Amino acid sequence: MALFSCQNDKNIDLLSLTEEQKVAKTKELTYERGFHYQASTIRQSYTDSLILLNPKNAEYYQGKSIAHSKIGDYHIAIPLLEKAMELDPRETLYYTAWLMTDLYKDYERALIYLNQFDDYTPNKTDYAWGENVNFLKGEVLQGLDRHDEAISEFTKVINNEGDYTKALVFVYRGISYMHMKKHTKALQDFNEAIVLFDKSSMAYYYKGLTLLEMGDHKMAIDAIKQSRTLIKQGYKESDPYKEVYNEIYLMQVEDKLKEIQDKS
């Protein structure tokens, strides 16, 4: 028997309700669920009841998975997402394609999902969970060491977004140029990122690494020192739920400075 219970309600057999009653109960539970934070057991119980009432609603499975993803219960989150994708792949991929890229960092699967999502609307710039799909593809391809393709995706972002392009896009494209030993192009991108956001500790750090590879130790040290200063001032790409792609850390920067200075 499928029962729902709450503080102000007696046990109800949800599956015995008429269709009209199920619609009314869905509205009631959705409203009451909104008073509880995402990861709370009470909210999860409300979501479980909503799934019982609406077993073909992909949104509920996806919503339940989000909390589990954030706390690291991936063995629960992924089956829920797979169920949501089975029910409504187009809408679910809006979230899942981003999730596999930025949280799970499952790049092989992420690329499949990103391409699938992008193919729904060809010749149109798509966004997955608010992020440009070409930007996410660039991250994934870079993570797979497919730097030529990554550069192509980041370039699409720059061409499509023009003056609204984020500094981070230039940083990431510069990193791929750096890996390909195209140092001049890498420096151009890092400098462009700094023009757009002069507090980018990441841009200064990778600029320093590029200068180091070019043999300019003095300029490399200056750039990496500036990165260190900015990180100490709080200017650092970070996220409370996940490691930011290409994220840099104060200890990492200080270790690199010491390494360079010891060799000088």
C-alpha cells in the first residue's frame, strides 16, 4: 500500500485516489514541499509521494536526483537521472549534460549527452543548465586531450557571444593552445582574459606557465606572483559543490613559484 503521511494529515493511500484527487493532491504536496530545503528528508518524502502520484513525470526524478548529486550519493542520483532521461530525454539532458561535464566529470558520457542535446536544435546556440553547450564541449574535449577540437568549440563561443564572452573562455582556449605548444596564441588569450577581468588569478597563473615554457623566467615569476596575490585577495574561481574545471589553489601556485625560484 502506498501511503503518504505528514504532521497535519492522516495516512492516505495515494494509489487509491481518483484522477481528480491525484491532481489536487499533487498541487497540495508541491506547495508544501516548497517550504523545505532541497536535501531535507521531509522534502525527499514529498518528492517520493509526487513520484507515486505521477510516475511518468521526469521532473520529479530529476529533482530528487539533484540533492543526492550535491551530497555525493551518486549511486542514488544516477539511476534517478536515467529514469528521467527515459521519460523525457530532451528536457532532462538540459541538466544531465551539464552535470556529467562539471560535477561528475565523466567526459566520455558528457560528450555523448552534449552532442545529443545540441542536435535537438541544429544551427542554434544551446545552453545546458545556463552554460553555453559549446563551452561545455570545449571543457570536455580539453579534458580528453583533444585540444584542436576544444579550441574549435571555445572559438564558437567567442564568435557567438562577442562582447559578452566571459574571460574564462579565453583562459580555457589559451590552456589548449599552451598544451599544443602554440605559445604566442596562448599568451594572446591569457592577455585578452586579463583585459576582460584583471582579477583573473587563473589567467595570470597559466600565463606564467606559458612564459616559463618560452624561457622567460622573470616574466613567468611576475605573472605567477600576481596570481598568488589575487588568490590571497579572494579572486579565485571556486564552487561550494564541485571542483571548478582547471581550478588552481594557493598551495599549487606557491609550490610552482618555489620550483621556479629554486632553479633560477
